[in-house]
Amino acid sequence: MRSFSRNCVEELGEPDIVYDISAVADIKLDAIRAHRSQTELMLEEMADKLKEKDSKTLAWLNNERFWTYKFS
């Protein structure tokens, strides 16, 4: 299970750590843009959502989520 899949909260529960990275969100976008061949379609869709101030898109951009895996 990838922790960045669309259903990660349903599969893993809420993240253990959430970092607000809004101060460096532009750097995150630049890093994504650097992988144009893999992200071009996503970026086109995201641009529209950012213009509309879509809350889910802004939360994804401005927060990094982490899960702690507990092995038995």
C-alpha cells in the first residue's frame, strides 16, 4: 500500500504527522514541474483548481502527511 494513494486515509487511517509546508509550496510545485513528462496532465488540472482556490488541492499542496508503520 502506497501512503500517497487516493484511498490512503481509508486504508491506513489519519496520518500521524502533518507538516505545514505552505512557506515552501512554490518549491514543491517547481519540483513537480521538473518531472513534466510524468506530471503534465496533473499540473494542468491542478492549475485550474488552484485558481479556483479548491480546498482539497490547497491542502494537498500546503501539507505533507506521514504515517508511522508499526510492524508486529
